Amino acid sequence: MLHVIFKAQAAACVREQMKQMSPRTETVCLQQSLRRVLAQDIVAAEDIPAFDRTTVDGYAVIAADTFGAGASLPAELTVVGEIAMGEAPAFSLKRGQCAKIATGGMLPSGADAAVMVEHTDDADGVCLVYAGVSPGANVTKRGDDIAAGMVALQKGTTLGAREIGILAALGVYDVPVFAKPLVAVISTGDEIVTGTPQPGQMRDVNSFLLAAALEDCGCNVRMYGAVKDQKDAITAALEDCLQTADMVLISGGSSAGTRDMTVEILGEMGEVFFHGIAMKPGKPTIFGMAKGKPVFGLPGHPLAAYFVFRLIVLTALRELLCLPPDQPRGTAPLAVNIPSNHGREEYLCVKQQPDGTLLPLHTKSGVISVLTQADGFICIPRNAEGFAAGTEVAYYKV
């Protein structure tokens, strides 16, 4: 029999147990760091850019020499040289002087601005400036982008193309990241097959669904495959997975039927912390620890299994990978009234309509296609009996 707890209690229990597991770290090369999670703050060892540089093609100048310049009365400056790209100028500017410079070139000492070439004429070593500039105009100053000593990227940041660009700019080619946890996925059920199903049988959906979800959030995955509803077989599969995996997900066998043995097996091998959460879908969820490793029993229905992964299993993975807390994608009004059973949290997939409202996609836990139709999901609290049309609600990424 299930002893149901609230979802917040379940998440808190998972977090507390995960504190026993210290996340592992490793160093990977920059080219292999995409979608990895930083294991420490990245502190800039140098200024970016490392020198004052121009953002336009034109002339490096002392801004005060151009004050009041216009089409009828240009400023006349002596051209004392040209700054080659990739080289430091071998001269400095004095009042009344300028130097030809290309975009990205290093400003010579004394210069504090740049004039666009479109606003100049250059002949016989004299540059006529037809538009005045202020100090700092058309220039990126040293450290404007990233200053030495500042935290450029924070621990826990998932690295994308933009973050990798910052690491490259800072010369961080060996990147400290959290090691990917290895998560094993076991599917159980006499009706589950990997080949062509016969009448009464079903293809193994959850192994592939959960493996993809795990990889998507930064895990390595071992797909154990389908196991029959036999205690010895499930026990052997769990023991095998616990030898190498950091976490195990068992799909199916989590209800309270005569063939649902996951909770009994987990209790014999370790400790069960809860069996049942007051949420829909996903009520028959199990969590325990065996050999110091977290084990989750997920419902066999794919939609329920996915929501338990999304709402409960990810709680554990956030601790292992130091991922940020879940945040809503935004808020929007509901398109219709939504009734709900009082006493448990209910999660519904929603689709955003052209007018911005959210339309619930009512379905059953055995259906999987609704996940591909949804733009997100909402939560109806356990102390509510639904929402009225027009209610502004938060919605989350599916």
C-alpha cells in the first residue's frame, strides 16, 4: 500500500539524501566542453580586450583636436603613421597629430578616440576631419569587455557557444567541469518488448525516453533493457547496475499490485524513503538508496514516467551537476476553465494559442504524443480545485 507524501516533501527528501554524494569534477579541453557544467568560477586573469582598440576604420586622434570640426571648418591633423593590424604602435600621438587605423587596431599612446574614415579626407600627410568626436568615441577601452579579476563565468553555468567564446577569449583551454554521472535505466514488465510487439505486448518506450532525457541534461546513460516481472530478475538487474552506475531508474513495477515488486526489492537492498507522491501523473513513485546510490522507481506509463523524471529525478541531478533551480518560462492567462481534484498537485501539458493564452492538452498517463504537442506544462496546486479561464499562471518547459 502506498503511503503518499506531498511533492515538496519528496523533493526535499531527495535533496537531503543527495547531500551524501559529492559531485565529481574533471577537466576537459575547450573543444569538448559544449553543454558541460562549470565546476568552479572562471576568474579573468587578464583584461579583455588587453588594449584600447578602435571599432571603426579611420584615424586615431586626440578628441580635443576635433572639437568644433564641421563641414565648413574641418580640423587639420598631421598624419604621423599607419597602425598595422596585430602590432603595437611604435609611436605616440601629440596634439595636432593622428594615425591611420583599421577596425580592431591598437590605439597609440596619447590617442583617446577614433574618427570614421567617412568623415575625413587625407592628402599629402594632412587629414581633414569634418565631424568632431568626444573622448572614447569609436573605441573599446582595455577591460571594457572583461576586467582582470572579475568572475567571467560562474560555477554551475552550462556551457553553450557564447560561454565557450568567453573561455576562448580568456585563454581557458582546459575547462573544469562536473563529471557526467552514469545513470542506468531498467524497464520492467512482462508486456515490454524491444522488437515487434505481439497482441498484449508493448514496445519499450521508457528506456529510450528516459535515456534521451538524461543525456539532454548532461548524463551518461546505460540502458539495461527490459526485465520481466520476476523478483530474481529485477534484483539481479539492480545489483548489476549499482556496481557501476551513480544512479538507477527503474521504470514500471512501482504501483501496489501483486506484480509490482520494486519497492520490496529496494527495501531489501537498501532503504526506501517514500513510496507515493500526491501528484498527477506520477503518484506511484519510489525513492530510496542502495549501496549509497539513489534509486528511483518510476511509473510504467510514459507520460507519468516523464513527469516524475522532470519533477523528481531532476532534483537529484541538479545536486549532482550543480544545475540551477527550475524556473518558469513565463506566465500567461488560461484559455478555458480547468477543474482539478483537491488534495494533490496536478500537472497538465499546455499549448500556447495565437492570442497568448494557454490551452490545456487533456490526456491520459499512457499517452506519449502530447509531449510533442505541448509548449509547456502548468501545475494546479493541491489546495485548489482548478483554475478559472483568464487566470494568470506560470508555465514551465516540458
